[in-house]
Amino acid sequence: MSSPTPAASGRLVTSTLLRTRSLRLAVPALTGLGAVYLVWSVFGDSRAALGQLALTRLPLYLGVVLVIIVLRALRWRIVLERLGIPLGLARLARLWLAGRAVGSLIPSATLAGEPVRAELLRSSGVPRATAAGAVALDRSLELVGNMIVGPAYIGTALVLGAGSRAGALLATAGALTGIATFAFVYLRSAQRRPALVALVAHAGLDRSRWLRALGRHAAPADEALQHLIAAHPGLVPSGIALSLAIECLQLGELAALFALFGLAVPLPLFLLSSVGIGVARVVPVTAALGSLEATQVGIFVLGGRTLALGLTVGLALRLAETLWILVGLACLAAETAAMAPARKRDGDDPA
């Protein structure tokens, strides 16, 4: 006779919840795509874009996205290796896609995906505090890249005659806030002082039920971060360099997506469109539904282009967003299914 151990029971609950949530979250992703298509199809000029699809450019788009995902997994693996946790790039890529999908669908500026990533790492045998610390540091490195390139794109667009000075100042203020947050976490961790605990308390993250898991593990994650930074001082510079490379490649991803749809977008609006994607994801709306499209329409209309072009760009981005959300949910479902053998092994108790 056998009975499940507490560890196996915990994994059973976790995998069941994650699998159920992944199926439930697929519904708004598909519903949102349908809603956007209905709005888009009302405008006859924008419907013509489907006739301009250049499917021969699809491999280029998928190839650029694949390189970006590999670089994201590589940055995360660098962090984990410093913690003595060897995991393959393919596995980490799947976990990143799973977390990204959940973070996109739960209104949290994609932060809700980080507890999922940490939980999936924990199911691989990584201690909870170490998993939380690794995810927090990887996210911080990503944030630094975002905050550096955002103002650069807006400033370039402004110089080229698009956008407004007020918008540039607002973006710069946001960038400085993000960089200051990272500096706060990094410097306090380097001084072996609690950083994430203070950040969670000041930001009130423990009041959100989606982010409460981050708050609960802030203290042990602080300890892991302090040890990591002290033992590997070169980790942060190399991680930031990878983040900047990813940001540059994301411009290539957007260019390949526009080429796939036969969209000719001037460079200033192209740069603003890239920034608009990031802004739309910060809005607390499921899958950035509506905010992604509205941001693009606003950018192109204010830039002197037609409403139809803005809607077409919005549809192209929505199609890409939905595709990768569904891929991420499939990865999440596969990961939770893979927990079953481990549960069975832990639950086996020979009579």
C-alpha cells in the first residue's frame, strides 16, 4: 500500500492548479483575438492587408523570435548556474514562455508570471528561496534593458520629427524610476541589506493576491541575491549586456512582423510602436486587450497616418501576441503534465 508524501501532495496541488489555470486563460486570449478581428474587419482599407501577407517571410520572423527566446533562457541560465543549478536552455525557454503567457493574461504588468516561473523551478527540485531569487534577478536585468532602450527610442523618434517633448520627458522619468529601482535592489543586496522586502512593503505588492507569493518569499530571496552578487560580481554586467542585445533583436522581430504583413512603417513611428507595446503591457488589462490596439492606433493617427493602418498594426501585434500566449500555455500544460511521474515516484511507499 502506498500513500503520497507531503512533497508529492504539494506538487499535485500545484500542477492541478497550473493546468486548470492554463486552460482557463486560453479563453480570453482567443476571445480577444476574435474581438479585435471584428473591429478591424469593419474598416475596408485595413482588410486589404491580408492580401499583402508575405508568408515567405514567416521563417525569418520565427527565426528572430527563436533567437530572442534562446537569449532570454541563456540570461536566466547564467543566473541559475551561479547558484549551482544546471538546467538546459530548452527547459528554461519552456519555463520562460509559460511564465510569460500567464503574466500576459493576468492583469499585473506581466509580473504574475514570475511566481509561476519560480514554482516551476521549484518542481525541478530548486529550493523555493533560490528559485524566487533567480527569477527576481532575471526580471531585474530585463527591467534595466527596458529602461535604457525606451528613452533612447523615444529620443530618436523625437529627433526624427515624431512624438512630443512631453512624451519624451514622461518616458525618461519612467526610465529613471526603473533604473533607480534596480539600483536600489542591487546596491542594498551588495551591502547585504534587505532590498526586496523593503521594495515589496513600499510598493504594496503583498496586497495583491496575484503577487502575494512574491511578498512571502521576499526575505529568503533577498538572502539568495546577496550571496549571488557577493560571489559573482560580474554577473550583473553580463546580464545587462544580454538584456540590451535582446532589446535590439526585438526591433528586428517587430520589423520582421511588419514585413510579414507588408506594412511600410516610417522609422520614427516604428520606434514609437515598439515603445507602445511595452506601455500597453503595463496597463492592468488581461492580455493587454484593447490597450495594445488603442496604443498603436493613437501612435499612428497622431503621427499623421490612417486609422486603418493603426488597426492593421494592432491586428498584426494581436496575432503575434496570441500565438506566443498559446505556445506558452502549451508549455505550461506540458510542464505540469511532466510533474506526474515525479509525484508518482514520491508517492510510492512500499508496503
